[in-house]
Amino acid sequence: MVAKREQYMIRATLVSLFCNIALVVIKSAALVAVNSLAIAVDLGISFVGLTVSIILYYSVKLANKPADIFHNFGYGKVEHVCEALEAVVLIGIAIAMSFTAASHLLSPRHIDLPWIGFFSSLINVTINFGGAYYIFKMAKKSGSPAIRAEGIHYRMEGYISSIVGVSFVLFMLFRNSAALAPLAPYIDPATAILVSIILVVPSYKLARSSFFNLLDASVEEDSQMEILKPLTKHINEYCEFKNLRTRVSGRKKFIDFKVTVPEEIPFIRGHEIATLLEKEIMQAIPNCEVAVMMEPCKRDCEAIKDNKPCPYLY
Amino acid sequence: MHKQPRPGSHIAFSEKTKGTTCLLELEGKIDDMSSEDVEEKMEQLLSGEFKKIVLDLSRVEYISSAGIRVLIIAYKKSIKSEKKVLIEQMSGRVRAILETVGILPLFSAK
């Protein structure tokens, strides 16, 4: 199962790598031919994408390494580092390009061969949405947040290339209209600003979630509910549960809590209860490790005080 | 005495007493922000003189896992102190969530 998951992740990173190489080549050629700032922003994003794909390839291999003496909880967090890195670099690009675009709005530059820009955008859109579809499929199968982040990146890049493509159509329409021709040179820097703004919002969200996960965020609400189901199902087999703690590390989830059991029961019975809870939680939540610690009751309930039998003994 | 709800908490309590039974009506959301208020309230009632605590959740819009955790803890404390906690009424959404987790039979009078 683990090997299969690793396979899905490696497949996704390889697809991402090859698509990014293709995108960088196409956009570089288009930039030289068209001299467009919007393509430059788009190329910047793909260049970051390519760098992240290479890092992601090695991160996936590292994240799948089993826990060892140096990293007792495994290497899952490297996936969040990868996400955070991608988000921070994309925000940096967006800010830098916004300033350049603002200066170009004040002194617009000439655009050559806009139809090449349009056709290159069309190819980029196809590569991005096709890549995003496949990467999301692999992310679902592997449950990897880093691969999902890569899918988000691809989809976003697809929207950005669509906007760039539309901007070239507008440029050609404006240029051929006597009334709108003076506005045509402003379309390219305006598009670059729009793309930068679009880039910032999901990148900020990605940065936020990855930083939270690096700070040991709890598991999401659905998984919290799944933890409570076995605790409810076997409620009459333990006295209390406490100190429930959960944390996410890459696609792996760690859950631990304590159950109080009657002190009269044999150790083996207590162990059976703890194991049963662990097993059922692990079955319900994929990729999780559960540790249930047991402790004896303090004999402080009303039944014991009144010399009645313990309600949990049978 | 129950303290003021925490900032950001979306829960309000109203209490009615009948002999050794306390009817506690909750209104709002039992989520991460308000679950500690509910836990405190239940703790206060379970350590008091009441033999039975009846919860009315008909005006509770939502209950999160944190809220369910509080209910499980309250159930366990009621067993420990030989008291009873019941849920008499609840909104459709809350019922669906409690049924999904399987907690509802623990709080039924039957």
C-alpha cells in the first residue's frame, strides 16, 4: 500500500517536471518573440514551478523514508516545507512583477507578434489543465498535501495563461480599432498586474496552511469525528478518555490519548481495549498512527465509594 | 458560578430547575470556541446536587467534534457520579451529527 502511494506521488512529480520543462521552453520562446510583460510573469511562475517540481521529486522520496533514530516521526513535514517554499516564492514573483507592471503602465512598451503570444498561451492552457487533472487524481490516490499543492499550482497557472491569452486577443482587437488603439499598449502591463493579484490570493492561502501544518496543526474535523466514533462505540469498556492530541505531518496523521480502565482488570484486558481503539481509528483514517496509553482508575467514582461493583467490570 | 462566555463563543445557556432535575437549554453553536464553556457548565451541574440533567439542543445550530467530545466526557462523569444526562430535544442538523457518531443512544431516556 505504501509502495503504491509512493508510486502515485512519483508519477505526479514526474508529470509535473516534464510539463514544467515544456512550459518554460514554450514561454521563453514566446517571450523572445512577443516581448510581453504578462508572458514574463507567466514564465516566472513556470520557472518557480520547475524548481519546485525538482525539489518536490526529492521531497517525495524523503517524505516516504521510514522513521529513523534522527526523525522518530518520519520525514512527512518536508512536504509542508515544500508547500511553504512554493507559496513564498510565488508571492515574491507577484510583488516584483506588480512593481514592474506599474512602471510599464507609466511608459508602455511595444508588443510584437501578439498572435504568437495567443497561440503559446493556448498550448500552455492545455498543458496546465491536463497536468492539473492528472496531478489531482494522483493527489487523491496518495493523500499527499504537497502533490495537491502542485495540482493547485497547475490549475492556477492554467487560469493565468487563459487570462494572458485573452489579453492578446484584446490587444489585437484594440490595435485594429481607431478609437481604442491608444489603449492597446496598456493591456499587457494591466494583465501582468491582474495576474499578480490572482497569484497572491491562493499563494497566501497555501503559505498560511503550510505554516500552520509546520506548527503541528490538529487533524481536520472529519478525522476528529472518526476518532470519536470508536470511543463512543466502546464507551462501556473504559472509564474515561483524556489528553486527546492530534497532529498532521505531511500526509501522515498522529493521534494519541489516554484511556482510564478499572484497576481490577488484568493488564492484558486493558491492552486489548487500547489495541481495539487504535485498530478501529487506524481503519477509519488513512495514513495515521495511533497511540492509546492506559492508566488505572483512581477508584474515585460513586459506585466504589458506596461499595457497589465497578460499572465497567463484566 | 459560571463565568462569562469566552470571546468568540457562540453559545448561550438558560437553566430551569425542577426538584433534582435541571433543564439546560443551549442556544447557538457548540464548536471549538464554545465547547469549553459547555464543558465548564456541565462540570458545574454534574458536581452539584442535581440527579438528572436534561439538555435541550433544539436551538443549537451546529455541534463540532469538540462539542461531541464534551458530551462524551459529560456522559462518563455522569456514570462516575451516578447521575443521568439526557438529551430531550435537538435540531435536525444536531440529530444527524449525533447519529453519525453513534452517541445518541447514550443520552436517550430509554
